[in-house]
Amino acid sequence: MSEPVVREEVSSPFDRVSPSAKLFVCLSVAFISCLLLGDVIGGKNIGTPLGPISVGIVAFPVTFLLTDVVNDFYGRRGARFLTFLGFGAAVGAWVLLQITTAIPPPPDPNDTYFTQAEFIKIFGGSARLFVASIIAYLIGQFLDIYVFQFWKALTQSRHLWLRATGSTLLSQIVDTVAVNGIFWFGKQDAAWIARKGLREYGIKLVVAICLTPVIYALHGAIVRWMKLEPEKHETRT
């Protein structure tokens, strides 16, 4: 009587991807999506008690939150990699938008949903605004990463609220000043730019504080359900 054939179950490459790597991919996708959408929708303003502000305020705070989560679980190198990933995605998206904007539409306006003027107004964007936003993004991100790790080491990985909120509030001062200063320089007077920057930073301050419970919830869910632990704090000498 022949022996039964035992078939070994062959795992797929996806099965060999660790939960930690899968989480990083998910966080990166969410980060880049909010980063790119924030740039695209940023041309629309909404009213607030402090005055009009870009509707991008809905998407951009999520990027602050995700940067802090990645910084906590994957350390400085992971957060830097995410920053460069977002930078590459933003540059690529802007280049594609410029190319598609330059392609002329068909002669019959009924053959296209957007007119050329509408497409340019929504997706064209200015090179100056793009440069301003990219410079502000890079400065803000790297400052956020550094300050987050500084507080994490100083508090021996305690007080998540301090390193998350503290790093965001400081980095957003630089981000707000950079993007407004670069883009509006020469177009508006210094007082107007200062008022706009203070108004936007005030909104970001409120949003950052309100997001603190969300950071704790996301942090706890990752530890509890995915059994992942944050990276150890850096040793201060």
C-alpha cells in the first residue's frame, strides 16, 4: 500500500511580508494620499471664526499624525524615508499635472468634462506655490522628526502627547512661515502675510491638540492588535 503524499503548503511572497512592513505600507499610502490631496484641494477656502483658511486643513493634519506614528514605531530613519517618499510623490504628481495641463483638449467642448481654463485653474498650479510648499514641507517634516526624537529621548519614551503635539506645534510654525513667506513675498505686504500666517497657525494649533486622542488611539491599536512595539528611544549622551 503506497504512502500518502504529503503536500507542503507553499507560502506566497506576500505571506512572508512581516506585519510591521505591512503597517508601514498602509501608513505610507495614507500619508501620501493626504499629502497629495491636500495640495490639490488647497485652492478652496473655508470660513472660520479667525477668518478664511484653505480647505487643505482637513487633509494636512493627518500627515502630521502619521509622521508621528511612523517616527514612534520606525524611528528617525523610518520617518525620514517616509518624508522622501512623500517628496518624490509630490514632485511626480506635479510633473504629471503640468504635462496633462499642457495637452490641448479636443476642439469640440462637448467632448471633454473640464474646459481647458477650468482644468488649468484647478490642477495647473503655479511653480512658485509648488516650490514654496515643497520647501516648507521638507523643513517642517525634518524639524518634526528631530523634535519628536528629542522629546522621546528626554522623557525616556514616556508622555506620548508631549512628543507628538510638541513636535507638530514647533514644526508647523516653520512650515507656515516658510510657505507664506516664499509664496506671498512681493505680492502682499509683511503685515498681511503675518496676519495670514498667524490665522493659519492658530487653526493648526487647535487641530494638533484635538488630534492628541487620535494619536493615542492609533498607537494603542497598533500595540494591542498588531503586537508591535515602538522603537526604543535614542540614548542621550
